[in-house]
Amino acid sequence: MGEINESGGYRLALSPGSIFEFYRNGDPQIVNIKTDYPGGWKVVGVTEADKKTPIDPNTGWLKVDKLMNAAQGKDGSKVPMTLTVALNETGENRVGYIYIQYANTKIYLTVNQSTEDEVSIEVTSNGQVVSELLFTSMDETISQKLNIKWSPKGRDLSVVNSNFGNYKPLWGQAYRYWVKQRYRVVRETTLIR
């Protein structure tokens, strides 16, 4: 839904809100901003956690895709603004603020960036995302191949699967598979029931 700020009879809406959480290797995020103030809204500053030290718009760790002091949304339209962070290699979590002004009011967006990597996993077979493996016959051995790709690199991945749903393995034994790799790779694994 978002947040609505009111001041001097005018409103400024932020969607999804005013607080943004990024991982160490964070992907860009978008905030949609809309105001009924005839002069629109503008970015008037980007600072470090102390709310005083400016972050350079070209070389700093926190960037927005709008020019400083350039009016946006004067026609009352919703305007997307992209927030981008650089890879956090400081060893510590960091905080930054993006100041937005409309009418005579200044609000800020809070950007938190952790030192933790975002964890993601993608399982594909023949170029298609795999959400389940189906074993339709109980009378024969069936093998299925899949590719597993994960990040962050440098982390181990262990995958274990046993007795999910209505699957009843022969001889009452669950099948298991493990994949361990220290680098971001694609590895084929064959599961045999």
C-alpha cells in the first residue's frame, strides 16, 4: 500500500514505503512517488548515516536515478525512482538517507545495506525452471537431470529431498542427493528412484 505524508494541505505518497533494505550485493529497488503539490517533488540530498555527510551522486555507494533539485511529477503522476547501492565491502552494515521535498516539507527515505549476501537458488531442466520432479511409474527406474545454480559464490549448497507429498519410494527408502560446490557453477545431478 505505501505511506502518505501530509503537509500544508498537500500529500506525497510513497510506494512501497520509506524504508529500504538491501543485501551486500543488493539489486536496485524502485520507489513510486506521487504528489498533488503543483510544483511536484524533488530529491534535495543523499547523505550518510549522520544525516550531514553528502554522498556523491556519481561515485557514492548510494545513488538515485533522478537529478538533484529537478522537479518530478508536477502533473500529479506517479513517478518511479530507482535506488541503487554499490557492493558493500566495508565489513559493516551501512545506512543512508535520501531527502525528498514537496511544498515546504522535506521527508527522507532510509536505506539500510547489510554485509550479508542475498541467497538465491535456481533449478532448471532443459532451460525451464523446475518446481517439482514427477516420477509417474513405480515399475521401472526413472532418471531425471536438472541444473542447480546458486549464489553467493564461495558458499556451500546442500540439497536434501525425501518423502514429499504422495511419493512412496520402492522398498520404503527415501532418495537423497547432495550438491556441494565452492563456486558459482551449474552442475548436473541425476536422481534415480
